[in-house]
Amino acid sequence: MNKFICYSKCSTCKKAEKFLQDNNIEYELRDIKLDNPTKEELDNFVKLSGKDVKAFFNTSGLVYKNLNLKDKLSNMTYEEKLDVLSTNGMLVKRPIFVTNDKVYVGFNEKEWTDLIR
């Protein structure tokens, strides 16, 4: 089953969910604030997405800014980045859509049209 990991108050997440519903794509809903992805899940998400782990940070979020991660990320190892991401769902960019073989992070309608095919 596909997983849609989001934050209910996020406008981008709402747009992504509407896209999924409009295209009849089934998914299991998971609130990222209540059920933050684990380090192991995040590692798997990064690998399946084909993106750098930095793409999974919510760089516009208050938690990211309060922890001064902009200045710290470049000196952190991959494992350290996963450790930090797994501590707080609000650090993680959303939405995340997980299929059997692909992970989409953030909502880009053009990119997500792959789901329809």
C-alpha cells in the first residue's frame, strides 16, 4: 500500500492529497508530526528517491532554523543527518509519498504525474 506522509496543516500537503484523490491513487495516511519517520525509514526513503538527504530537510521550518542547521549540515555525515531528521517530524520536508519502488519528497505536480502512469 502506498503511504502518504504529511502534516495536516500544511497547504502543500493538502494540494498533494487533492492530486492523489483526483487521480484515484490509493494511499495510507500518516501524520508526520505524530508519527515521525525512523532513521531506518528515512535511509530507505533517501535511497528510493534518488535524491540527496539534504532534500529531506524542511529548510523553511522553525525547528530547522532554531537548530541553525543551515550552518551545520555541510559538516555533518549522512548518518548524523538521518539522526537529526528522525528526531522531529517538523524537520522533515513534506509531503512524502512512498510507493513500492519510489519515494517522492515535496509536492511537484509534474514529478508526481509519474504516479498516474
